[in-house]
Amino acid sequence: MIKTDHILDAKGLACPMPIVKTKKTMKDLEAGVVLEVQATDKGSKADIKAWADKVGHHYLGTVEEGEILKHYLRKASDSEVESEKNHPNIISNDDLETKLADENITIVDVREPAEYVFSHLPNAISIPLGEMENRMSELSSDKQIYVICRTGTRSDLAAQQLADSGYDVINVVPGMSEWAGPTTSSL
């Protein structure tokens, strides 16, 4: 059994809520405290790790117990934590819709496979956030990349990873949760 100082119940919440609640809880904890975040959203594994790595908290790991994911984080000291940054290049859903026919762009959907299969943008490539680091080489650096998720949170983290690796990338906000344009299904 892993000893923790605080437990956060994020079960039943979908992206971006597990990460939103985790951020809020971490603000109130002392440095060195170990937080256990209990979640059922499979995407939270990649989300929480990416967020912790981005801001400087220590992602210790995740244990799966049935349907429950138990994420373990250690709060960093104030000197170790970086202020949270958002990817500066964003586009609205409506503006992206006008570019869907452009063959010089790539659309990358960073949601989990189960989210993608039911509804995604035409010609979008599925690369879940948790696989981005290992799969970004599949993307062409010659094309502008538009990254989308459900709400803009995961896509923001992915956009930052891609930009740090030299890609020309734009985050789509607010994402699939409010997308009114054409979609397709892989079913």
C-alpha cells in the first residue's frame, strides 16, 4: 500500500475536471505532500502526468485497481514549480472548420481512442496525448498541425510538446465539446 497524505476523489469526472480538481487541490497543499488522485477517466493518466511534468510537481506513477486509476503526485516546493503556461497559438472551432479542405494542414486528435472512434474530424489522425512523445515522428514538420481534444486542455499540453520539438502547431479551442462542424466515425 502506498502511503499518501491526501486523497482527491475525481471518480466519474471527464476531462478536463480531474486535472482541474488536481490543480486546485495542489495549490492548498504543503511542499512534499503526496497526493493520491482517484479517477475513472482513462485519459487522466496522460493528462495528470503531462500537467505535473509541465509545472514541476513530481508525478510518481499510476496504479490501476479495476476501473479506478490512482495517480500519485508529490507537491514540489515553490522554487521548483513553474508558472503554468498555455500554448500561445490558438484557433477557434469556427476558424478551423474553414480550413478542413486545406491539404497543407494536419489535424491531430489527442483524445483517447474510445473518444475518437465515435466522433472525430474528417481526416484527423488519432494520437492520444499519452502516446504523443513516442509518435510525434509520424507527423510531417512541413505542414501546420492543428491539435484538438474535448475541451482544449489535453490539446494544449500536446501543442506545447510538439512546439518544443520544432513543429508549427496550433491548439483548437474549445475543441470537440462544442464542435458543430462535420464529423465522422470509425465504427
